[in-house]
Amino acid sequence: MIAQNFEYSSPTSLDEALRIVAGGNAKILAGGMSLIPLMKLRLAAPEHLVDLRQIPDLQGISEERGSIRIGAMTTHFQVESSALLRASCPLLAEAAAHIGDVQVRNMGTLGGSLAHADPAADYPASLFALEARVRLISASSDRTIALGDFLVDTFTTAAEAGEMIREVIVPVEEAGTGVSYQKLLQPASGFAIVGVAARIRKAGGKISMARVGVTGLGPMPYRAMTVENLLVGTAGSPEDIKKAASVAAAGVEANSDIHASAAYRARMAAVYAGRAIQAAVSRAA
């Protein structure tokens, strides 16, 4: 099908873009990997599209005072291939490499993916494990919130009318931290049936820090704090990992669709949590 008629703007500065979206009626176009197919199917019919691809202030990856700032219009490929991220935040670069295919990674953006809030997207698992923050800006405001506060529900975020994602902020990883993202993918779409990200740090032979994020399992991604609590203080043995991973789906109403039943997803959450944690523990050592 063909999308309905719409007005199109391609601002070249951030101020210009913010003025256009201030009214709350315009829809932001980032990479277009999700929005354009929805428009062609007429599941979305925005009256006005604001294309952000010509705004340099929304692109790029930089380090500042122990944090890495990633512009909302930075593509998945740029995240995957960034020398800075590979050295200082390898978990996010690893997650980006799992997204879609080459075409999607070259067009899709970090900010666009987060704003779409697909419950099976790859980034949120790693961003939860990284305790990422999202910076939102409008013509009259500038605020930074935790990822858990930004993602509200399936395809729903805390962004208000006139706001857009300016950047995503993640920590510079400490030496000796092991990370891993493990994913059971849906072969046709590349989305995660279940995806688990793990960050593990050890001290004195024990796990001193554990962060685990899960995507694809339920109506929205989440941080698996029960798993983390079971890991901290242990040696990270296979038995320790198996016990902790077994509760990765605890308390979550798993999705059920043509690709996987709820029971299968819950079981795979434990399996892939175990794999991610084991790999992270090995890398931490």
C-alpha cells in the first residue's frame, strides 16, 4: 500500500526541529525502519513528518567525565563499529551487532529504536544492564531520566508532546567487568524472541556487581534484579549461575504468539540468561 499524504520537513538545526515539533502534531522520522512500514500499511498516518537526518547535533559518540554520550541519530552500525564503545562500553556495541541485517543497521538509529519502544528490540536489555539514562529535550525543557522511567509500556514512552530524544548516556566500563548479550532471534525479522544482557564484575574471587537486562519475554523489557541479587556474593560457579538464571522470568507475564508460547519464552529466558551470565563471568575473570 501507499502511505497517506503528509507534510515533510527536513530541518538542518536542532533549534529548527524543536520549533517544528513544539506544537505536538508532527511525527519524528529517524531511520524510518519502523515508521515507514507502518505508514505504508496505514497503521500510522501522521500529517507531518520531521526528518532529523540532517541535524549534526543529534549524531556522534563522545566521552565526557566517565560517561559516554550517544546522539539519538547515531546509527546501529556506528554503535556497533565505534572504537570508543568497543573499548569503553563493549556491551552496547555487541548488542548493536545483533540488530536486524546490514541494511537495517545502516539506516536505523539508537534514538529511533528507543522511541519506538518495541518490546522485542535488542537495545533495552543492554541499556538496562548499563543503567543507561535518556536525555529528552523540547523547545522549553531539557531533562534526563533513567531508562526504566522512559520505557512505560509496549510501544509507549514517557516522552511528552514536543519532546525528542537528544542522546543516550551510558557509563565507561570499569576494567575487569565482563559483559555479554545472548539472543534467541526470530529468523525472519531479526527481533528477539528472548534476549539477555549481563554485566558482571568480580573482586576477591566473588561477584561484586551483577546487572542483567531482559528483552522479548514480556510486554516490555526489564532489569532482572532477582537474578542479580542471587549472583552477588557468589563465586559465579555453574551451579550459582544456573540457580540465578532460573528466575529470569519470575513474575513476568510472558508473551505468547505464533513464534513462541509463553512457556517456551520463559524457559528460553532462563537458558539465555545462563549463557549471558556465564560468558560475562568468563570475560570478567
